[in-house]
Amino acid sequence: MGVIARHFRITGRVQGVGYRYFVLCVARELGVVGWVRNLPDGSVEAWAKGLPSVLETFRHELSFGPYNAQVAKIEVTAADTSIQCDEFRILR
């Protein structure tokens, strides 16, 4: 199977604890491209593209977060793979 894309919505204590930077580091370590950003409701949203097995590892790592984070739930949905992206970054 080729490259796929996934949309993630992470809820819990994930803002103000370094969670986006944590996601950035995990993505770069795994070679995933995409982005992560805070949402006004206190959750974090991410879009990522990579091989299925790599995105499964990425999703698993998102459940941990940095020391002060508490991930309550991760919603994962299929996303558009045609979006062009060559790195992973934090959106502000």
C-alpha cells in the first residue's frame, strides 16, 4: 500500500503543555509530513501523510504526549492525500 493521509483531533489537556512541539518531534523522527495546530475549543488538530504502518506508529505516539499532557481521546479520519507538503510544521 502507498502513502495515505489522516486527520487527527486530540482532546484532553493538550494545550499549554508543549503538545504541538511533541507532535512535531515525533513526526520528524518518523518521516511524516503535515501540520499540527491548536483549536479554539482546547483540542489539537493534525493532518499527516505517510505510509500506513508509519501513521499507525504516529497515532500510537500521539496518545502519550509530553509529561504534562493528558490525552483523553484521539479521533482519526481519512484525509485527502493530494495536498502537497514536504515537511511537518506547527501552524499558528
